[in-house]
Amino acid sequence: MRYRNIKFWSVLAAVTIFSFSCNDLDDSYQEPLLLVTIPDNFPQFTDSKTNPLTADGIALGKKLFFDKRLSGNNQISCATCHQQHLAFSDGLALTSQGVSGNTLERNSPALINLAWAENGLFWDGGSNNLESQAFAPLAHEDEMHQNLTELIDELNADANYPGLFSKAFGKAINQADIAKAIAQFERTLISGNSKYDKYVRGELGGVLDQDELKGLELARQLCFSCHAGVLMTDNLYHNNGIDIDFTDNTELMMKRGRARITNNSEDLGKFRTPTLRNVEKTGPYMHDGRFITLEAVIEHYSNGVLDSPTLDPLLKKDKKLGVTLSDTEKKQLIAFLKTLTDYQYLNDKRFSEYKQ
């Protein structure tokens, strides 16, 4: 696989990320990792000016990502709802695994190639950057619901965390640097070695069969307008016709979609375009996980699109809603979508919790 080497500001070319045993948190343990690099077919990487990647920051972020002490009941970590084998999603439509036990109103999004995420995060763009995205679940009463002052006390009582924060940020443990460290780790979650990537790069293992090639052509015609480019998302917000009524008088107004953030009626029912990368592993689908299978998703676009004033124009061509697909074409499209699974990413030990 061909890569472009990236030097992250003052980061040395060889990056070592620390991983820690659940039982023996020895600060001297180091697990050497590959150089932080970008696949050849990916866009230019632009590091954060306010939170540039460092080996120590990434290592700390990884440790925090898997630490259940970040939740108020010490039972839930970021990884509870973002599991690596599911491309850092959780396989649930709407989880109730949070501290409160209440069912959340949004499907847990996969964490894939967030270093290139632009124009907001979460399904409605409610977070401006990875740092605020990492911070939000910690305080949410139905998710991790951690008192941040108490969290800092817990981390300060740990034998290793004070030193790790000092190495990463040069100061004592604080709320902002907790979020910064997690964001640094999340920026390293790069997926770009699927069968389709190998096909694009002309590499061994990148031969697509006839159904996959037919599916690719269908995707070019029908999907890539929104699931655009190598990242397979345009980082924009669309109403894809799954609902017709966006009335929501609840406090959080989740049904309003992007309009919840912009307060613009033209954004009603619009949600952020998720990447198609690893889509085979990231169901259930849509912002509320209503479609369990890829077959159900494609059936929606073929026969289930609902009209509304903000429906994306691409789904209303020639006065016809949705797209026309035969049963054979549906199977071919799914065959292609499965070539987007990056098994290296799903099993990469650089992103896994270290266990002794």
C-alpha cells in the first residue's frame, strides 16, 4: 500500500503511541506504531492549528478513549458506543447504554476519517470541531453524565495521568486538554485500505468482480453526488426523504435536523451525509437507525422516498421520487458497497485498547 508521509508540525517522523494495561498502568510501557501517514489517494491533511498532533497527545487520547472513568458511573467509555470492529459505531439503532439508561434520540455515528471532517459534526452539525465533539458526551445526562470537576479529581488520583498530561500539554489536568487529547486520537482513525481503495490504486487485492463493477457504476450515477470523493461524504446536510413531518416541540427538537442548529426552515429534515466507508459494518442506518440492513436503505431510495419542501432535488427528478433500481441492480449496488469495508482498519491494533 502506498502512503504519503506526514509530519505533524513538531512531531517527529517516527511516532510512538503509548498503550496501557488495565491492570498494570506502567508509564514506561511503549507500543511502537507505524508512521502516521495518509493513503496516496486521500486529500491533503491539514493539522489543527490549535491542537496539533503529538505522539504524547495521541497516546493520552487513546488511553482516555477507553477509560470508563470518563462516565459518572465509571461503567462507560467512549469505546462503549464506538467499537472498533464496527468502524467505531455500536451496532444499535438507538442506544440505551448511557448512564441514565434512557434511549438516545440519535444513532451513534461511526468514527472514520474525522481528520477531514468539515462543516460541523454530529448528525445535525451541532459541534464545530472534534474537540467540542469529544467533550459533549462527557457532560450529557443520558450519555456519560460525568461531573468534570470530579473527573479531574479521579484522573489526578491515578498514578499515571498527571505525568501523561504534563508530557502531552505541559500542564496539569484540565477539561480542555481532556477533549484535546481525545480529539488527537480520533484524528488518527484513518480508513483507506478497502478492496475499493486497492482497486483505485491498482494494488494487489483490488480486482472487482462484475457485480462489484456494475455496482460501482450505479454508485457513480446515484450515490456519489452526496457521498462524494475519496472520503465518500460531501460534509453537507441533506433531506433524503425519510420523513415528511418535522414538527418537534420537545426541548432538544431532534426531528428538525440541521434546522435545530441554524433555525432556518430550509434546513428542516436535513442531516449530515455519513461516509460510505465501512458502511457494511455501521448499521443500523440513518440518524435514528430506522433501517437495519443495506437492503432496507436501498429499498427506501428506490420506493420509499417521501416528498417535502426541503427534499433534496436529486431525489425528485422528472417529478419522480427516488431512484429506479431493478432487483439485480440493488444486489450489484450492495456488492459494491461491501468493497468499501476496510478490514485492516477494523482490526488495527494501533486503535485498539491494550490488554496485557
